[in-house]
Amino acid sequence: MAYAEKVYKVRNGKQTKQFTWRCRYLRPDEKWGSRPGFPTKKLAEEWGEAQETAMREGRWIDPNLSAKKFGVFTKDTWMKAQAVRGRTTMNQWERLEAHILPEWEHTPLIAFNWFDVEAWARKVAKTAARSTVKDCVQLMARILNGAVDAKHLAVNPLAGRRLTGMPADTAKKKP
């Protein structure tokens, strides 16, 4: 049922001879979805067929949901679904507002990868306690697990990963 459409580029309000291909596919809600920018008709059709196969097999992830920003998903979906547990919720918001969201709020869910998160954690570890950094990464992993469960992502790129070789805490301990 998926098909490809030619999409001509426009320059100065006039159609040019250059074009790309857009895939159109039928979504589970019986509405048409699309994805532009394919260089060939065959690639557009293959991508659409892969989407429809994933839908039939029950493993389809809506590309629009995967593109949702981490901050929006965290605040509007994940945090609202958490059971209120007093200090735990306060700690989560503290970690989110002080460390996580300033860096990751506008990042699409699909864009997360371990390399970037580990590099960020090492940068944060220069100014924050090692336990705080580990808590932040664990919280991000739990949030991305929620994104997988909510069918926003197929897999959690942070699942099962551990920070290793973190620098020692630089704060002096009180006697």
C-alpha cells in the first residue's frame, strides 16, 4: 500500500527540474503518513514497505513520537506517570533541572546514544559529585525505558550501560 511521490524543488517561487521522492504509507490509525527526502523512488517505496511490515508485526514505532523532544516527554509524560513518593520526586526534579534538562531538553528521543551521554557525564563530573552524575545517568536511562514502553523508541540506548572510569570526586570531605 505504500507508494512514492515525486516532489519537485522550488526556487524563487518557481518549480525546478530537481526533485526528491516522498514516501506515503498508511498508519495504524488509518491516516496517511509521509516521509520526504528520498533520492530514489525505490528507496522511498522500500522504506514505506518496511514501515507497513513493522505495523503488521506489532513492532512499529511512529517516527513522529521518536522525534519528540526529551524535555517534553520527560515533563509531560514520564514525570506525570510517576507515583508521588515525596523526596524521591524532589530528587528527580532537582537532577533534571540542575543537570539533565539544560543539556538534553531539546534533544529528540531518537538522537540519544551512549557515546554522547558518557561524554556529557564526564563533563558534569568535573563540577558535580560522582554519585550525582551516576544518579543523573540512571534517571535518564529510566526515562528512556519509559519511552520504549510508551512506544516512542524501539530500544533504550542507555539500557544496561554503566559509567566506568569516572574521575574521583574533587570535593574535600569534612573531618
